Amino acid sequence: MTITEGGLDDPRVQALLGIHLAKARAATAEGFAFALDLSGLRVPEIRFFTAWDGDEVLATGALKRMAPDHGEVKSMHTAEAARRHGVGRAMLRRLVDEARAAGMTRVSLETGTSAYFQPAVAMYLAEGFTPCGPFGDYAASAENRFLTLALA
């Protein structure tokens, strides 16, 4: 498996992102799903990454710079067939490494609270993320959970 930066123009990546958007929105009450579409990912403050096994896209992930010292993990999604093989964890670790290299001292994320999101939440907690309050423009709700990780 290799993780590379970029890939938003690849139809395979676009298809996986489409699945991510559809599933995140289906598992979250209307108005509380904050998964980004292609245009939302094509902004200067976001770096987008893809995980590959040969020519098969396995996962996506993005790092958004919120402030000079604070990043946000976005668009984490692993293809169904690649789940439970460490692909999502590898992507998360890459995003954390990129945040450290960019001088950030903290990364945070927003995710849903339904059962669909629980495996991802378990992974985030296992990787050292801890619950926190809303950040950026987010507001607290029963539909959202916020986690953060201090970078050493």
C-alpha cells in the first residue's frame, strides 16, 4: 500500500468520495453532515491524500489547516473491502505526520454519533484522540462528536 498526495481528478477517487458523502449523509440528520464534496476539497488550506494498492484506491483522507498550529482531519474514508486491514489507521497516521511536519501542535476532527461512525471513533480513540468541544465553525449537537490530538 502506498499513500500519495492528490488524486481528486481520478474517477476512482471521485467514486469513493461519492460513497463517503452518501453514507455520511445517510447516517446523519439533515444539516449535520459536514463531509466535503470535490469543490470543498479543492481549497488551498486542504491537502488531500489517497491510499492505493496498485491501481485500486483503498482510502481517502485530508488535512485542513484551521490555524498555523491547528489542523482538522477531513474526508477519512476507507473502501468497504479494505476495512479492518489497517488502511484507515495508516491514513490517519500519515495525516498526523503531515500536520506535525507543517508545524501544527494539534489536530481535531468532527464525526457523527450514529452506529455507522463507531468503528472510526474507536480507531481515533485508540490513536490517542480525546473528546473535546466544538472547534472552528462547528456547533455542539446530538449528531456530532468532536475529538482532538495534541502533537508532541
